Amino acid sequence: MRDDNRRIGIMGGSFDPIHNGHLAAAEAARRNFGLDSVLFIPAGKAPHKNDGAVTRAARRFEMTALAVAGNLYFEASSIEIERPGVSYTADTLDEIKWRHGKKTKLFFIAGADAVAEMFTWKSPERVFKACSVIAAARPGVAGETLDRQIAAARERYGARIFMLETPPLAISSTDIRRRIQIERPVRYFLPEIVEQYINQRRLYRDDRYDMEAAERRVSSKLSDKRWRHTMGVIDDSVRLAEIYGINRRKAYITAVFHDCAKELSSEEKLRRCDELGIQLDNITRSQPDLAHGPLSAEIARTEFNVDDPEILNAIRFHTTGCEQMSLLDKILLTADCTEPNRNHAGIEEIRKTALINLDKATALCLRMKIAYTESKRQMVHPLSLKALKEMEGMEEMGDKI
Ligand SMILES: [Fe+2]
Ligand SMILES: [Fe+2]
């Protein structure tokens, strides 16, 4: 039965995944604006985003349905997901009006940042005519900017825009995806049942590399001693990845492969480098052990299909360091020095430093490497000196803070 005077809230979004910020804003809008219900509509094929995977859309809908199931006034709608082609909000609003009756009042609940985007949508005049807008404040969106945008929408389209007076929750789907990818907890960011759904299907995780297979293949190439060292580097790298907030899997894979060419003889290292077209400078040619960095990276790429440039870069330069070292570069170089099987003078200090100041720890490791090379009366690789200089600059900056 149709009730022509209903007030329906429309909560649109990718919901990838839906989280407590969405739910809290919808509930506040429902109460503050006397809405009879709120429809949660996961976006179909969005005109602005290249996100067309059907399974992905179905999953976003399922998560949304699970999240709203506990609230009598909430409902998930697959209206956009089921519609073929690109989804436009103007069409969605028309369809809802058609289903619920012309006199139904629609309230589009949008984050304050989305209000500005609404100008860029197809047929903004149709959107603003079909619904009122409830703008929920978002952390980081300045009040004045928003006021200006709202005034412009009112003037240009006769838009009816109301502010939702409720404290915004600083939760975002992007942040949740990033946290899950690096295996950080997301408890209380989203409903428990959605978290379970994500965990059961291992959504948002980076499962590209089969870590067990990688370990098996690399360990079969190395002596027991070198493999024990590698396992130590894995442990330390993963611990540092957790501390400095980068993907633990990436750190893991980087450590597994970092020394895979280490035990080839000097001649073999140079021969393989030439074969694989790896350009070596004269210092590396005269100290072939240095070549195991670039060679291990190339073997990881060609024999094990590791294609992540960050991983390959960290392996390539773990012996010398390089300019503009990434977090992963620093983590591998440091873990390579501090892993539990290492036992040289000053190691405890570096281990402790690594937990609180990665730049300082990287600088200490580079100094140690340089001192060792000099003690053997060998030429220090210029990349090591450049890397140390940069790290020392960053150490100073860190000290000032
Ligand atoms: Fe190495
Ligand atoms: Fe190593």
C-alpha cells in the first residue's frame, strides 16, 4: 500500500564497506528530520568511478543489508546495483518517487563533501528538484567553504539543503580498507556482523602472493644458515611494518626474497647479472657480493613473478641503500642488520632505535656497513654515502620534532 505523505531518507554511497559513520549519520537524520525510513542504496556503476565488478557490487549490497538489519527504520535497496549501465542519482530518485508515490518527500543524506560534488552530477537541477538534501558534516570540511557551496546551490538550483547537527564520526571506508589491508583492527569502526562478513571472505586483503610457496622455493635455494638469517629478517621486517604502518605482507615477501641470490659465487653473480641485462657499476663489479641485491630483485621478478616495484626496489638496494629511501627500503635494510642471528657490536642500540626512530636506525646500519667496508680497505658505494647523508638530515628533522 502506498502512503503518499511519507518522508524517506536516501543514503547513497559506495558502502565499500558500509561503516558506523554512515549508520550514525542516517540515524541522526532520521530523528532530526522525522523521517519514516531511510533507504541505503549502494551505488551501482558510478559515473565517476571505475568500479564495475558485479561480485563486488553484490558484496557491497550484502554488507549494507547486514548492517541495517538491526534497525526497523532502515532498509537496503539494490535499485542502483540492479540497473544496467551507469547509475545516475537523478534516475534513482525518479524511480523511488514512482514506487512510493509522487507526494513522498525524499531527503538525500550526503556528507558535506558530497554536496559540492552534486554540482558535477548529471542533471543537478533534477536532483535538487526531486529531493531535499541533508548535509552531514564531515571532519576536515571547513564550515565556510560548505556555507558558500550551499548558498550557490540554493541560488542556482533552488536547492533545499539542511545541515545535520550531529558530531561527525571520523571514520572512512578508505581508511577501513587500508587498515584491513595491513591487518590492523577495525573493531567498532563498523558493525561486528559486517566485520565478520569481510573476514570470512578475506575482502580488502592483499592475497596476491602465496607466502608458503614463496618460502618453500626460496628456502630450497639457500643453506640452512642463510635461511635462518632470512627467517630472522622476515620476523624483524614484519614487526617494523606493524610499527610504521605499512603492509605486513609486503614486508614479508620483501624479506623472503632479499637474499635469494646471495649464495651464488662471485663469478655466477656477475654472469647472471649480465645474462639478465642488469647494469652494474664498476664498484659493484669489483665487489660482486654487492650484486646480490639487484640480482635477488631480478630473480624475484622473473622466477617468482613478484611485480611490485616497491618490493623490488627494497630488495635491489638493501645492500647499499639508495636515495629517497621508502619506508619499506628502510625496514629491509634495518631488519637485515638487526635480525636475531646478528651479533655484532652496537647491535642492541640499533635494535632499540629501530622501534622508535626508523631513520636513525637506518643511519646507524649504513654507518656500520660503511665502517665494515672501510675496515676491509674496499671502496664504499656512493649510494651508501648518499643514503646516509639523507638519513642524517631526516634524523635531525626528527630530533627537532
Ligand atoms: Fe643481503
Ligand atoms: Fe640479508
